[in-house]
Amino acid sequence: MLNNKYKYGLAIGLFLVAFLPLRAQNRVMNLDSVLLYIHHYNLMLQEHDLQTEAIKTYAEGAKSWMSPMIGAGVFMYPYPGQRIMEDRDKGMLMTAAQQEIPNPAKLKAQEKYMQSRVAVEEEGHEVMYNQLRAQAKIAYYQWVVLEKKKSILRESQRIMGFMLKLAKVRYPYNQSTLGSIYKAEARLHEVENMLLMNESEIGMKNIQLNILMNLPRDTRFQIDTVVKVPEVAIQTDTSYFNSARSDVRQLDRKIESMRLNLLLENSQRLPDFSIRFENMLPRDRMMPQVFTAMGMVSIPFAPWSNRMYKANSKAMNLEIQSMQIGRENLLKEAQGMAANMALELKSKKTQVQNYQTKIIPALRRNYETTLLSYEQNTGQLLLVMDAWEALNMAQMEYLNNLEQLYLIGVNYEKELEK
């Protein structure tokens, strides 16, 4: 946990580098800034941190004693109306004090167990942040793809508008048909609808990131569309996941906490102590003032109580064995998932590269050829529109594959906890 002075300085720094740029809509917020803001200001993480602080505070009082007890009353005091034969039968006034003295070994075991729970919750913070980080990356990458789609749609809007104007100019000279004009007009309206839908989806991604960053919902900012595609990790063996995966580390902390809880349960077999002092003041002045002092010790190893400790210890040992098997299974699943995602990532990356270097360039040359023929009055507008639509669909399909590539990369990095 960070100390208060460091947290204060970090908060000011984040405010200056992250919040102030958001005041203007033309400022760009990159992915690293978004993730940093989420790590320190997300409400779920703040709630979890406060719960961790609460457990840590509980641990600070784990070695405390029970408060002493004091009391006052009467001893051998006669009921009203009774006939008192001698003054010594008047009874006594009594005060008493008692203190429970817990076994030091029990207090030490209790403290260690409570501290182990703090370690579990601290790793839980990283588990939660890994999930939130993946959500933020998905929203950010989807926004990047939407921005690229918007550029293509605007270009398509410009091209369709140009074709429509050109068709209307050539129509009086019988160089265009009404069918081609109507088709170009319909395609232009379709593109405008797609632009409206695209802008709506961008707004939703903006709001989603605002919620994750704990910013006002109407905060608007731009993003950096130059993002890197996740790379396949070189080493993903068991030792890597042991150190990298926060859920594995949290499970290790849970196993250690359960072992400390077992030690705490075993310590319950140790005796506890208590002392009691009573002072008695006789009402008869001829009687001496007397006191009682008593020390007591519990007997936890009695057969009728020892049975419970044995059962609890056996149950905890079984739970530890179960958690160890679960840890092995988690590691195997993580390795399998990472290996499958690495293959899927490589395959999808190849598909995206094929669109970039082969499919789209070929369709672009086809469009440019048909457009040149149309400008030279040797081709038809419908052929130009078909060629542009084929190119436009390929570009959209490329972006859909790019989005899938980003999402596979996010899930891959989530498995690797990067």
C-alpha cells in the first residue's frame, strides 16, 4: 500500500496529466493514461482498497486483551424481615475485579492469520484490476476500429456524392441512366445512416471508459488510434504463470492463510488464564475485612471439547489439499488457454496482413481501373459503384478482422496478465 504523502502527490500528478487534458475535446488520451487513471480512481478498486484497509485495521487489534470486569454487591446479606441474632450475621459489602489473560501463543496465531487475510485482499486488488484493464482495452480498441471505420465511411460518402453529381451531369447527354442515379443516391443515404450509427457507438465507448475511469459521464476526449497489436510471449511455462498471474498468487496467499488458520485452530488447545479478586467489607465492625484471590485456567484438552478441535483441524487440512489441486488445475488451464490464444493470434494476424497487402490493394486497383474507364466514357457507373462497394466491403471486413485481432490480443494479455 502507498503511504498518504505519496498518494497525495500521485493524485495531483494524475489530475494534471489526465483530468486537465479532458477539459478540451481536441486533446488525445492514450491507452496508458486510461489504464493509469483506472488503476487509481476506479470506484470498484477504491471500494476493495478500503475493505483491505479495514482488514488491516482489524489485524492491528488481534493481540488485544479483553477488557477487565469490575463489580459490586453484597455477600451473605440477609433478606428483609429476617431476625438478626448477632451483628456478624448482617453480611458483607463486596467489590470484585476480574481479568481474562489469553494465551500469548493464541494471540500471535490470531495476528498472523489476520495479516495473511490482508495479503489475500491485496492480491485480489490485482485480480480485479486485470479484469478492469481488459474491459478498458476492449472498449479502447473497439473505439480505435470505429474511428478507422468512420474515416472509410466519410471517404465512401465523398465518393458516392461525387458519383451522384457526375451521374446527374452526364444524364442529359445520355451518358448515365436513371437507375444508376437512384442507386448512387440510395448508397449515399445508407452511408449516412452508417455514419450516424458509428458516431453513436463511439459515444457509448466514450461513456464506458468514463465510467471505468470514474469521470463524469459527459466527459469527451479523443483517443490515439495508433496502437500496437499484442505480440506472442516467448515464454509461458509454469514458472512464468506462478509469478505473473495475480489469481495464482492470490490462491497461494489463500493456501498460506488457511495454514495459518489451521495453526490458530490448533492453538485453541492451549489453556487460557484468568484472575479474580474480591474484597469484602463486613457490616459488623467487629468482623475483619477479608478478600478472595483466585487464578483460573481452562482445560481445552478435555475429551468433550477436544473432539471439536480435531474435527476442525481435519476439515482445514482437507480444504488445503483441495486448494492445492485447484491451483494445479488453474495453472494447466492457463497454459492451455495461452497456447490456444497464441495460435489464434498468429492466425488472425496473418489474415489481417493478407487484407492489408493483397486483398485491399487488388480491389483498389480494380476500382481505379473501372473509374478511369468511366471517366473516358468506356465504362458504366454501375460497374464503378460495384467496384467501390467491393473495395469498401473489403475495407470493412479488414477492420472487423482487426477488431477481432485486438480482442484476441486483449484476452491473451489477460491470460498472461500483461
